[in-house]
Amino acid sequence: MEVPAESWNALLKHEADPSPFMRHEYLAALHLSGCAGPRAGWQAQFVTLWEGDRLCAACPMYLKNHSYGEYVFDWAWANAYSQHGLDYYPKALVAVPFTPVQGARLLAVNAHARSALVQALLEHAGQEDLSSLHLLFVNAEDVEACEAHGLMLRHTVQFHWQNGGSGAGQYTTFEHFLASLQQEKRKKIRQERKKVAEAGVTFRWSRGRDIGPADWGFFYSCYERTYLEHGNAPYLNRDFFLRMAQTMPENWLLFVAEQAGQAIACSLIAIDPARGVAYGRYWGALERVDCLHFEACYYQPISWCIEHGYSRFEGGAQGEHKMARALLPIKTTSAHWLTHPAFADAVERFLAREGQGIDQYVRHLEARSPVKRVSLLPQAVQIAESKED
């Protein structure tokens, strides 16, 4: 990236929710490692607005000739273009590659600069004769700027764990957290954790520079093997994680599962110490143990978040099964602009229908929440339920 790191990162200080994935170091590692380079179909064309020597607004923009690694799926749109003899690719994408985490995408010193950045993106897409412009996993300020310029909004659902979601303060222990759940869900989690413990599996964690080269190497072996077992090569290569260990060590937390003194699995969690937020990211295993995935990817990170006072643990893209682990549905937003008027009109109608379906889906999920509705339970029922534990 040619933009100076200090200038880029200075823009993050103006954002209400600056995730570590928008840092210069993270984006640069994706490019320098080749994970998000031209050969992988990610042609970087970052857009920046300057006022003299001061960087006022910027965003990571890519020309894409495919839709892999985005987690907001527009394959049907591309197929429709193709069926009508039109080219959908290349398209313009404002996103963090392979990273479905909501946050600021249009970095700006103020709302005026953010609006100017959207206008610059639209003008660029028009001048380059691109089919479309897409901004993925944007925050509320980005949504406002995009709507003002006529972009269409699309919603997807993720699952996040909130520390003390009942509003009664943060949890003090994992058992305190379990006590907030319905008896059936509480029992299921305990059973899953018991299976892992009875298999003789224990965990250790390391954070920041305490994650040594051997642990990083073991992590990548697990991560790569798990991808390959599912018939796919991993999006991220070993060089990317080596760069993370060098340039952003404070943003990583590693859990290693051991059995009979041997490391058998691990999960790598991204963390934002300043904001107290953790992000479920990557995992892998060399041995199969029943319920090990749940322990490594959910229960160990949640327990760590409680112990260290973190307010939120984001479970990543999709995965309704996460609700059974008390990660609750959250709507995320993307913004879209299509050059072709007829297709834009068709997509707008589609998004209206899809949006209604998403709203119904979220209401359906909320009705199945694993969290106890204490205010609706008679006291006798609450007492009986606690005795069942």
C-alpha cells in the first residue's frame, strides 16, 4: 500500500467502531502475502481524498473478476447478467478481503468527507465502465452516506455473543453465563464440554508476542489441513500469518488443545483490546474429538472474554447452530449500486423481498433465543428450573 501507515491509521481514530481489520498493517499483509493480490482476483485500487498533505478519507477498493471471499453472495446477479449477454465482472468492491466483520469501511474525518468518498467511488465506477459497486459489512455512518447517494441496502445475519446480554452487568464466570440460559441449553453445553474433558483434552492460551513461532506453525498446519479436508485451499497463506505475528501481534489470541501431552487442535481469535471485542476467525484440528470444535471455537473464547472483561464475541459469518451456544442474531448491512438501470430496478425489487424475509427470519430466531426470559417466568418455575441443574 502506498498510503503511509500513519496517515491511514489516523483515520481510524475518527471512527466509532474501528476494527483491527481496517488497519494498514492488516490490509498490507493481505496484499504483500499475495492472498488478496491480482493473481487471486483482487486488484487493489484504493481510493483516497486529500486536503493538502492531510488524508481526509480513504477506503480499500478492489476490482473483482469473481465473488469468492466476500460472504455477501451475488452469484445470482452475475448469472442473470450472463444470461442477458452482459458482463458482471469486473465489479468494484469496498471490503476487507475474506473478513466478514461489520465496521467502518469508508474511513473519513467527518460526514462531509465520507459523502465525498462515496461520490468519488461512484464516479470511478462510471468512468471505468464497471457493472456495479458493492460495500460490504458497513457501519451506520457508512449506511447513511450510501443511502444519501442512492445505493441499495442488503442485510444478512450473523451471530454474536454479548457479555451480560440481559443488561444486568457483565458475567463474572462461565457458570454465571450459563445461569442466564434456558435449562435445556445449559445442560447441552455442559454435556458437550464434559465430552471434551473426558477425552483428556486440555487447553492453553497465548496472546500477542507470547504466541511463539512453533505455535504459529502448528496453527497453520491445523488451519490448512481443515480446509483441504473440505476440498478447498485456504484463502490465507502462511506468509500472511507470519506478517500478522510481526506487525499486529497484540490483536491475536491462540487456544491450543492438547491430549496426552500432544497438541491436536487450535483456534485463532482476533481481539481488539482497546474496545474489548473478540472475533472468531480460524480453527483446525489434527485429531477428531467429539465436540472439540465447539469447545475450541466458542466455549474457550467466551470463557476468556468473561475472565478478561470483553464485551462482545463475534462468531463470524452465518451459522445458525451458534445460537445453541448463546450467540444471538445480529443484522449486518451491505450497500450496492448497479450501472444498468433495468438490472438495478430488478435488484431493488429483489432486495425488498429479501429484506422482508430476513426480518421474518430474525424474528423467528429471536423467538428461539436460548436466553431465559426471566421476567416472564413465575418464581416457582425459576426455582424448579434451578434445582434441575
